[in-house]
Amino acid sequence: MHPIRFIALRTVLCAVLTAGLAAGAGAADKAKPPAKPGSGVASLGGSGSGKDLPILTRNQLRECLAQQDKLHADETEVVAQQRDMDADKAEIAQQGQALQAELAALDRTSASGVQAYNARAVEHERRIDAYNARSRPFNARVEELKTQRAGWARECSNRRYLEDDLVIIKAGR
């Protein structure tokens, strides 16, 4: 497969992740107030009521909140890395366009000119290869985060908890 196809595939995966992160960073990640005044039971968010699931224990709630914080930190890191990779991709594309323009104007009778162009073209290919090599672990990390987010959603997002437990946890007890 041509290196540029890897770049396009990574771009699509990053767009999917970014859309998922933007959707996940909303109300589903914040504790909701109780459904009934004075009930003392709230939900971590998500779709559905979660009423058929048992209420989270204080330790389970603590774990869910810790997982949520870790997911936010990891997702922020991935989004920053994605921005860096997108900037590298743009530079590579710009360099490729410059090489194409240079090739059109290249004096093919000048051995030194052809040799200099070939050296720049080889360097450009190395840069593409390095980008693709960084893309593979990045894409794996994106998939890992999606799996972790789905696990958190399954285990925590739709679960109810006691508001007093949340207050105690936030107070550091």
C-alpha cells in the first residue's frame, strides 16, 4: 500500500476519534443531579436510566471517577498528538507539492541538478516512512482508548450512586 494511503487512513481514524471525544466530553462525563429532589441518588450519565443495575458502592464510584479522569487525560494527550501529526502531514504534503513543481522545472541534462533533486526526493520518502511508522502505534492507541471508553461506559456511565458517596470521595475521604 502506498504511504499516502496510510496517511489518509490515519486521518479518517483520527476524525472518528475526535468526533467520539467531542461527544464523550459532554454531559455524559459529568455527574447529573438526582432525578427526584431529595432522593440522594444520581447517575454518572449515559443513555437509559440504569435503574435495573445496582447502585455503585463507594469504592466502585471511586474507581469509575478515577477511570473517567484517566480517560480525559489520555484523550487530551491523544488529541494533542493528533494535532502534531496533522501538522507533520501538512508539511509532508507541502514538501511533496514543492518536489513536483521542482521536477517540472528540472533541467534533466544537469547531472548535479538531477542528483540534488533525487536526494531531496529520497529524504521526502524517508519522512513519509517515518510518519507512517508513527501512525501505526498512534492508531493502536486510538483504538485502545475507544475500547477503554466503551468499558467505562458499560461499567460506569449508566450506573447510579449515592450523592453522599460522591461528596465524601471529593472531600478526599
